[in-house]
Amino acid sequence: MISFDRYHNKALRCIDNGENLFITGKAGTGKTTLLREIRDRYQGKKVVAVLAPTGVAAENANGYTMHSFLRLPLKPYLPQHKVLPNLYQLDESTENVVRSIDLLIIDEISMVRCDMLDATDMILRHYRKSRKPFGGVQIVMFGDLFQLCPVVKKEEWDTLKEYYKSLYFFSCYAFKKLKYRVIELKKVYRQDDREFIDLLNDIRTAKVKLADIQQLNTRYEPNYVPKVKSNVVTLMTHIHKTNDWNEMMFSKIRNKLRTYDAKARDWHGERSPVAYHLELKVGARVMFQRNDNIGHQYVNGTLGWVKALHKDSIVVKKDDGELVNVERAKWEQYNYFVDKKTKTIYTEVSGTFTQFPLKLAWAVSIHKSQGLTFDEVAIDAAKSFTFGQVYVALSRCRTLEGIHLLSQIPSQKIKADKVVQQYMDCIDKDGIVSLPEEFEPIKYETGALELNVRRSVFCNVRDGIKKFYSHTIYDLEYAKKLFLYKGDKVCVNKIFSSVKKKWSYSDINDGNCPFVVRQYKDAILSCQDMGKRLYVDIDGDIEVYLAKDPYGSDAWAFKFRIGKVKKLIAL
């Protein structure tokens, strides 16, 4: 048990004052202990909800996963879309809680994608009937941005990058309106060895020296294998490696094998959430793969040992000693549809998968381990593939001596995201964040870009004929109303920032200095001569740049791609 220092007490005072906080710090600085203190302090005084992005983190914080509590779909949330209430429909009891929440705590915020926070903001505002960020709920976040970053599939990021500058929580739309303070906890409590703490600090920020690598690799034990009945957890980078390790340990158990077959209906695309043919033995090390939303006896990531195998149930003894009678669980798969005209997301159940929510777990992924503490751990991190992965694995253990490295860790695998460091550099001594333009989410206009055009241009705008449309605005004051300015400077598109670092109003370059300063999805082209108005979709970004009018004066010009002509009406 740690004794709170001045940073912990400062955080408590700020929460008492109703401030929104991001509480950060190195691994082992007492973030989880402080979280529990905050939750217990307000027991019976405020309605407190504790959420986390993963099951392991949720269990460690005695909370819920964000997806299960708020019924978040697995697909990305797209800002500016109108979402049908049934997509995020809460059960009656959860809805009542959401409407009553005073304080929302989010643990392991480094792993929370920006779109998940925007979805949370939308849900809270919807059910609480409030326009305030997060429906007026006080927000307290815990996490270390130098640990594991948010996970996203390539095809999902291809969609999200049109809206967000990064995947981190500070890039979400809700945080543009939310005032919050950052408090960094300084003292490390998990480890006592100063040399080990310094080593972890260097690895955390990817500022490792040769001496650090040499010290780390003294723990290299290529032939080390924990005993079958040992509680030593093996941490690995990839799922397929954990599977191979678990099969090897499983084969050493002499007890009778029993197989449980899943029941699937129209399950397609992605791999099944657990094994279709689940093979278990009494004495097997297992991990739960989903939350128990009925009895609340386990969550995704809970570890235990199989004690009995029955036809319709499995008895598991959790690591805390509690016996759980596990029954089959059902997963549902959805199809999603986006109506571009109404900007509405639709969903329907397309398939189901029913099976016991268990898998072998002598070895677990490093992602599953974040937030946990071990006295002894085996680690295979030579093929680390993302920021913070090596640091998370090593910092799970209390001592350097408790670490068994199954592979040496190359220095190039120790990575830290520069975006994170840039964000941390934007925090002043009082914990106030001042983000530069490149961190802010892309601004999309809810309305259409309205332009007056010439007859010749109007007549040539047709699907498949004139895809690119260019126009020049000679009225600079009117242009300023259309496009976003910051301190009389234009917001430069990220694509062009590497060409020239400082763009200004005077940069002309013969009309070849594109700026994406405001995002529109639709345009209305009006032609007074013809008495007609054309409604079109804008495909991609609008390029805006300085040009010259026929008399040599400055004028604004812009160019965009027309994706589709939607309708034609009379003025």
C-alpha cells in the first residue's frame, strides 16, 4: 500500500473542486491505487462509473469495459454522423445509471481511440439531454501515453484519418470543448531498485544507451520454461506465439481431454472470438474472453485454473480463489450501413457464435497485460511491433531479477511515439494543455459550401464529365468568412507541411500552395443567369490557395473533386 504524495493529494483536491483531469505517470506510480481511492471516497456521495478499454484493465479497476457498458459497436464511430438511438441502445438499468452519473473515470486512456471518446460523448449527451461535453459529467482519466497505444485495423484508420490527426484521446472532437488539467505522478512505487527504475525510464522514452541494453540482456534465459502449475505468466508480442506456447504447456497435462463444439449461425469474415473446437483438461490455465454481464463474476482477461468439466458448464478457480460455474456465451456479429444523404448509421444482426468464453493462458499477449503487476514474469519481446510494447512488458514486474527474457531485445524495438512527446510538451507547469493546430481534429462543416458560378462552369459540372471544379474568390473578406484563420495565418494541410514549414498569407507560388483550411462534404453551385441550383457531393479535401485576379491583386482560389451530382432545382 502506497502513501499518497503531494501529486496524489493535488489530484484529489482538483476532483473535489469539480475539475476534469488527466492523471498520468510512469508505470508503478500509483495510478490504479489513486483511482480506487477516488472511487471509494465518493461511495454514497456521487454516482461514479469506472470504464476501461480492455477487460483486464476493467477488472483491475473494478469497472466495466467501455464497449460493454455503453454498448459501443466494434466498428469506428464517425463524427458528424447522425446515429440512430437503437445502435447505442442501453438497457433500462444502464440508462438510469448514465443519466445519474456524476463522475466518469476512464482507466488506461492511452489505449482508448479518439473515436471511442467521441462516441462516449455522444451517448452521454443523448441520454442526459445536455449539450455540454460528456453531458456535463466530470471526467477523470488515468494512463500513460508512453505505454500501449490504441489499436486500429488499417481499413478502419483509412476511414478515421479523414476526421482525426491521430488515434490518441487528445485528438477527439469532444476535447476541443472540454477544459481539463494534466497531473503527472512522479514517484515510482512498484519498483524499489533505483537502477531498474532508471532503466525503465530510459526504455519508456526510447532514450536507451548501450549500457541499458547490456543490463537488460543479463536477464536473457533462452531455455527458461515455467512449470505447468506455476503462476508465472509468459508475455509475448503476437497472438500466434502465445497460442504455440499454450499448446506446448497444455500437452504436458495428463488428465482426460474434453472438446466443446461451438454453435455458429451465419458467422462470417472475422475469426471466431474463441476456438470453434475448444479443448480443455482439468488443471489447464485459462483466461476469460468476454465479460459476465449477468453475474459479474468475471471480465475479459480474468485468469484461472480449470477444476471440473461438465457437459453444460465448466468450473474455473480464479486467481483470487473464487470458484465460478461458467456457462456458454453468445457473441453477435453486425452489418453496418451508412446512408450518405441522411448521414445515418444502420445496423442489423447478421450472425451469432455460441461457445464457452475461455482460452488457454499460460502465455498472454503484452496488450492483455497492461495494468497488471507480477513478482515473476517471462517475456518474449524481440519482435515488438508497436510503441510502448517493450516498456509495458518489462514494467509489469517488480524487480529486474523477476524477469526471464526468452529472447534478447534489440535496441531498435524500443519505440516511443513522437506525437506523444509533442503532446506532453504542450502541457505547462499548471497542467494546462495548449494544443497546436496539427493535433486538432479536422473541422467538418455541417452545412454545404455555397458558391455562385458562371453559366459555362455550371453547364459542365456533370457526373463523370467534370470531376474537378476550380473557382476564384476575388473578395478577400468574403473568403475569410468561408475559410478558417488562426492569427491571420492559414491552417496548412499536413501533406504540405514537409515542403515548407511556415506558410503565411503572402505565400502565392503561382497558385501552387494548397491549404486545407475547412472541410465540407457538400457544395451548392448556384447560377443566377440560368436560375438553377446544383447540389453535389465533395470527394476528399478542398485545396485552398492564394491566386491573382485579372488585375494582379490577391484573390482566394480553391479546387475540389465532385463525387456525385445529387439534385438540380430552380432558384
